[in-house]
Amino acid sequence: MTLSAHRNLIRWIIITSSFIIISLILWNTYVFFQNFKDEERSKMKNWTFAYPEYSKYFYQDNAEMNFVADRVVTDTTVSTPMLLLDANNKILSFRNIDTLLIENPKAVVSMLNKLIAQNEPLDVRLPNDKSGKLYYGNSPLLNKLKYYPLALLLIIILFSAVVYFFYRSSKIADQNKLWTGMAKETAHQIGTPLSSLIGWTEILKIENVNPEYILEIEKDVDRLQTITERFSKIGSKPTLVKTDIIKATKNSYDYLKSRSSKLINFEIILPETELFVDLNEQLFSWTIENLVKNAIDAMRGKGDLQVEISKTDKLVLINVSDTGKGLAKNQFNTIFEPGFTTKKRGWGLGLSLAKRIIEDYHNGKIKVLNSDIGKGTTLQISLKIVD
């Protein structure tokens, strides 16, 4: 058995054991509740048996004597709400019920319905061989106990949620380790042919090949080196350096413009003065690349794309706008989730990676500034300006 399978087995044993234990607690609570309820009913039956014997000595046709008899025979039902009615539904006595309710006929009917819903009424033999009924409810203790299973169910739900998020976070952590390892291995694998390409470039210079061709090859080699550095940085905290954000954005913009379709109308709007932020230029250029490529895909390779840099007192704002198909408002946040994509092909990692680079590594923000279906979208990056 592998280590991963062993861990999964332990997790399931813990989850199953916890479920069984909590189920047993719930069952025992239910049994205890029923036993307690049966015990209270037994007390009420004893009350009905004892009441006639006491009342024939104390009973008179007045409320005071009925109250005295009631007090004598209800020592074991101190807190239970009770209502004694004769055959004509006349109230003979009551206990643990507000007097104001008794004086209100509608409230009495409501009280009777409530008591009947809790317990079935008991027959009582009254003096002079008359009959009556005893209506009684649950004691406060029994009412509290009734809600205990609900509280326990809530605990189970919370416990299950904790277990689920623990399991999910553990799984995500394992996946992150896997992706980090693959990214670093990719960077390592790219390094070998990249070194060879650099060597061949030097040979081409010796062979007097058109310098313009060599210059373009060198640009692509530099690009491959940048990509290698990006992949090698995944999983580790990058170093931030005070950098002119205008120059860094312009470099990425120029590279993407020169290698994109001529059907895309590129435009860039930049401030005249330098703006410095703490930046990892390789990762930032990756973000700009993802935003621009996402915009091009949204326009299906044809339209207007604008990159604009502006600033507030403390922030530099970078807007990437397109004239693509736009987004619904309920997609403004979901587009940054891993796996979200509107394309038939693709893994949906570009914008989630951009969000991680900007927010986790640079302490900035990235969001959908605005979007209209059929008109286009503007994504905005905000970073803190440093002196």
C-alpha cells in the first residue's frame, strides 16, 4: 500500500468512526427523550388517579378549593403546564399557565391545541361521578431536551464541513506540490535545448546570416529564457525589485504586438513620468501576456485592444480593454477561478495565475472593471506606488 493510499484509509476510518459515534449519541438522546416523556406521562396518570381521592375531601364549587386540591396532588409535576376541564369544557383548575391566558377564550383554545399536539389528554374522574379531561404539556426540561438532537445535528454538519475542507485543502496542497514539481521539471527540460539554441545563434553570426534574422531569433531565445525563469519561480516566493512599471508594461506590450495578428488594433496610453512599484518583472510580464492573450481570444483574433496606465495618490492602475464578447456580471469573479474557460480548448489557468501573481506575490488587486455583452471587457490591475 502506497503512503497516499494509507493516508486516505486513515482519513476514511476517522470519518466513519466519527459518524458512527455521533449516530449512537443521537440514538441514545432520542431514546432518553422518549423515556423521559413516558415518565412524565406516568406522573400525569398518577395525578388522574390521585386527584379524585383528594378532591372529594377538598372539592367544593369554587376555584380556591380546586386550587388547594391541585397543589396537594401535584408535588411531582411542579413545572408541567396542566389544564383540567369538566365534561362541558369548563376550566376546573390549571397550573403553570398564565392567568391572563385563562381569562381569554381564544387563548384557551390555542393553549388546548398546543397541549394536545404535545401529549394526548387523560381522562379524570371528578366528584359526584362526573368525568373530565386533563390536558398537559411538556415540562421546560423536556422542551429543552427536544432541541438537543437539532443542536447535535448542527454540530455534525459543522464537523462534516471541517472534515470536508480539511480533506479538500489537503488534496489541493498535494496538487500544488505536483504542479510545482512539474513546472520546475519543465523549466529544467527547456534549459537543455535552449542552451543549444544559443550556441546555434552564435554559429549563424559567424556564417554571416542576415543580422535581422539573428536579432529576431535572439528575441525568441530571450523569451524562452524568460519562460524558463517563470516556471522555475512557481512554488517559491519571488524577489520584488523597485521597477518602473511603465517600462516593464511597454516591453511586454511591444513583444506581444509584434507577434500578434495584424487584425488586432493595438493601442497603449502611458503617463509621461516614471512610476515605480515593487515588482518581479518576469512574473508581471507573464500577467500582462495572459491578460492580452485572453483579450485576443475574447475578440476571436479581430478587434481593438488597449492598454492604459494611470495613477491615483497611492496606486498605479493598469487597464487592459478589448472589444470582445464581454462577460455576464455573475462571471466577474468566476473568471479568476482555476479551470474556468469559455474556450473549447484550454485549461482555464491564465487568469487564475494572473490573480495569484498580482494578489499573492505583489499584494495588489486584479478585477473586472467593467464588461458589456457584445461590447467588450476591461480588466484592471492596481499596485502600490513606491517612492
